[in-house]
Amino acid sequence: MTAKGAALRATLDFVAREAGFERLDRAMARLAADDRRRIELAAPTDEIPFRLVRALWGAVDAELRDVDPRWIERSGAHSIESLGVQLYGGILKKRSPDEFLTQSVSLFRLFYQPGDMHVVETEPGRAVLRLVGFDHDEPLFCRRQTGGLVRALAIAGGESPSATHVRCAVEGDAFCEWELRWR
């Protein structure tokens, strides 16, 4: 499994901005030296092993979870708002969340491989997305996706967007699903 370096870059930027460089340095010190070096050198468009993203998120979570329990959701939103818009603004900036969710280009596939997010239910102001083919065991991934989906819906023109992770493969469900709502 791979991810784009953007997932690392956005996480590093988020922690530096929101928690400060001292906390970022402490989180990075928790990593193996080779992982730390690879994370620091990764460019936004580089393909990197997903295990490096997991390692970074785990180190940051160990540093921040007690002082900012929702940091990972906020980091996901930051990722979409910053590098997501910078790299893929045309995919995100749509007339409506419906247009964003049903377009032929998958935002998920631009950040992670293999797998995709599929719309499995849709009605005005509501959709259900299912993650297929990206078999992970990382709860921080699910939470980051939740925050990113809320921000993506807002950028796509949805008012009062929400995303609820209603099924989770990590918790024993057959797959991960998110229920999205907006006005």
C-alpha cells in the first residue's frame, strides 16, 4: 500500500502550525532514524509506503492525543484545505457535493493506492461512501478520512457538512463506510 508524500507534508505542516515545532520535533524523535529521514525528504507527489504515514501518525498521536484528542480529524481537514486544494483544486471545487462525489476522477486514488471510495447510496444532501480495496488496520486513517471528507464537502459547496464513520473494518465490519450529510 502506498500514499502520496502530501499526506506526510500536510501532517508535518499541521503539527508545526497547530502544536508548534517543539511538539513536532518530539513526535519526529519517536521515529526510527531511517523513517524520520525518509519522511523529511518526501515531496508531496512522491509515492511512499503507507507504513511511513502510519509511523508518522502514530508518533504524532502519542505526542498530541492527550492535549488534542481530535488532532487527526483536524489534520485531515487541513490536508484537504491546503495541499489538496493546491494540487487538486479542480477536483474539489465543484458546484455541489453531488458533483464532487460522482465525478469520474477519484480524489482518494490520487492520495492512496490501491483502492477507492465508492458512492453506494445517494439522495439530496446525503451520501454513503464505502472504502474498497484499501485493506488497512489503522484507526487513525479512518479518523483522518472523516475530517478530510467534511472539509472536501465544504469546499465543494456543501453547507453544514458532516461525515460519520458508520462502519469500520478495523472494528470488525466487512468494510469502512462514511455517511455524509450537507445542505
